[in-house]
Amino acid sequence: MRTLTRYILKGHFLPFFYALLILIFLLFTNFLLRAVDKLLGKGLSFSVILEFLFLNTAWIVALAAPMAVLIATLMTFGRLAEDNEITALSSTGVSYFRMLWPAVAFSILVAVPLMYFNNAILPGMNHRAKELSRDIYRKRPDISIEPGYFVDDLPDYNLIVGGKKGREFQDVRIFSKKSKPTQTFIQSNKGTFLTMDDAILLKLFDGEIHELDSENKENYRRIIFEEHHIKVPAEDMELKRSESKPKSDREMSVEMMQEKITFYQKKVQKTEQRIVKHFRGTGLEVEPPDNYESAKILLTNLQNEIKHKSDLSVKEQRSQTRRYRNLSQRVKGDYSLIQAYRKSINRYSVEIHKKFSIPVACIVFVLIGAPLGMITRKKGFTTAITFSFGFFLLYWMFLIAGEEFADRLLMSPAAAMWGPNALLGLVGLLLMLKATRRKSRLVPLLDRKKIRVTSK
């Protein structure tokens, strides 16, 4: 049995590494094609470009490893089935689960280091990549101008463009910032942005300049131009590394996110206590509802009851009605805070579960890949990668949907991140059941062939 274990394990290693390298190459090429516009034409040193590309390989490896496990399992069991080795092993009494165990062990060997990588290495590289991307953007901001979006990164101006053709922008509109004594509005049919040593040069064509004195509104002038240049000083045209800024959830380790969750949980408790004090201060002896909608309904019903109380004077009715109305407005902000805190808690909790659920998906993909390889009986890389992309795309869609539901407080973070594993695990069990039934039909056929050979 040790020989069988080593044989199946050995069958996984080479397909896994080949698949991992090919997937990294494909994902990296796709990323490079999308990022090339941000890197070219900025005068970046080769070392900075290499650092930027290297830092972004972290998330590519985290994404490619589970898919490579699925491809390796499909290829290994597809080869065993195509060469009738599974049928031969079954005829000698080797169970399907005994053949599956080495593949599961291999997936665990991949999953455990991947958990460490997702928690200890990936967040730091994501953070450094984000900071470097921000610094590259600051070196020349015109690359990131998108039609229909305001750009407020320039020192004295805000701008928006209506369209873009190559390096030329159409319908350029520039607004001076409020800090300037003279408000300026510039509109041109087209324009280009050029980078100089210490500034950004805006070349505008066929437009108008409108200037208005902020103190004396009567001072207004309009200038029509065929070509107009604006020189925007930029002291940071050389790439400068910015100071470390607050990290997002994908740039934190589990320990950091646990601290954030504890912080927001304390915030929730304090806000809930404040809501209780507001209710008690109004004289209400009821427990505050969990959300503002329920609290609003409760206070509205109390206001309606007061109107029908005959033992209260009109002045007392108005006083209590005003008190409940003020209470509703006072707790509205607190309930909004609680919801925002809980969304933050869910966001960090989702990321914590994701760091472990994606590596565990390696085991789930073995449960899918082994029976699927036996059923298809194909050992080629093309077949394996086709099925792998299909299942991984399905898994990723479930994962994104679960994350969205959890962020909206519609699902618990644990269910959102582990649900896709459970669903695909169920699919794997069904495929396993189908594969074992098919194998059980093949074994008697093989025994009958042996009987015929013996009788001859």
C-alpha cells in the first residue's frame, strides 16, 4: 500500500507544478496587459517596474494554487482511468477511498502552506503593492483620468473630461478650487497632458475661459482661445515613497483583523448602551429594538396611543409626542452607527474566513477532480484545464456572492465563505458516487474475462 501511495502522490507533483506555472503565467500576462498603461511613459526605473510586478504576483499565486490542485487531480485520475489502472486496482480489492487518500494528503500539503502564505505574506505584499501603485499614480496623474469622473489630484484645479481617443481628451472642463480668490472655469473641445521635469503641462484647444471675482461678482470676463496652455507645478514628479497609510482588510493578518473586530464590537456595545439610556431617559421601560425600523414603528405606535388617552391634557399629549419624536431622531444616528460597525465587523470576518476557506478548497477540488477524472477518462492538460476553469469560476462566483451578502448583513461571514466549499463538496460526493457505481459495473466484467481466459 505504501507503493500505491507513493505512486499516486508522484503522479500529482509534476502536473501540479506544470499547472501552477502555466496558470501563474496566464494570470500574470492578463495583469500585465491591464497594468502596462500605468507603467509605460512615466520614466520609471526598471527596478521599480520589477518590484511592482513582483508584489502583484502574491495574489496570483494564492489564486492559482487551488486551481492547480484541481488540474493535477483531474490529470492523475484521468490517466489512471484511461490506462485501466483503476479497474485493475479495484479488481485486487483496493477501495476507491484508499486510492483517493494520497490525493487528499497532497491537497493538505498544498493547503497548509497556503494558509500561512495568505495570512503572513500576502497581506504585506498587497499593502506594499498598493502603496507603490499610489506613488506611481502620483508621479503622473493624467494616466488615470477616466471620462465622466472628476479628478481632484491637481494642486489648484479640478477637471473632468467627456471622452478620450488615444492620448487626446475631448470636452475638457477645468474648475479652479475654492481656495483661489478668482474662480475660473475653462472649457475646451479637446486637450492633451504632457509631463515636464517639474510640472504637468495642459494643452487645450478651441475653448473658452470664464473668470469671476469671488468678492466682487461684477468683475467677470470671458476669453475665447484657439490654444491655451496651463502649467501645473508638480514637486513630486520624481517617484517618492509615501508614508505608510491605514491598511485595508486585504492588507492585514488575522491578528490585525481580530483587533479591528474587537474594537468595533466595543463600539457596538457602547452605542447600544447609549440607546438604552435614551429610552430610559424618556421613561420607557421596554427593551430597545435591534434596528431603527422596529424602533420607529414602536415609537410611532406610542405616539398614536397618546393621542387617544383621555386622561391626558392636550399640553401633556403634545409634550409626550414631542418627546417620542425627539427620541426617534436621537437614536436614528446611533442605529446607523451600529449598522456601520456591524458591516465593518462582517467585512473583517469575511476576510479572516477567506484566508482559510480558499486553501481548504484544495481538498474540495480533490473530491471533485478525482471522480471527474475517472468518469472522463482523459489525461490531457487541455481537458483538465477546461474543467478546472469551469469549476473554479463557479466557486469564485459563489464566493463573491457570499461576500456581497455578508457585507450587506444578509448572511453570516462563516456561511458566506464556507458555503461554496460545502456546495462544491456536495457536488464532489455526487460525482464520487457516480464514479464508484461505474467502477462496480466494470469489475465483474473484468472478472468474467479472467474466467474465460482460464477456461480456455
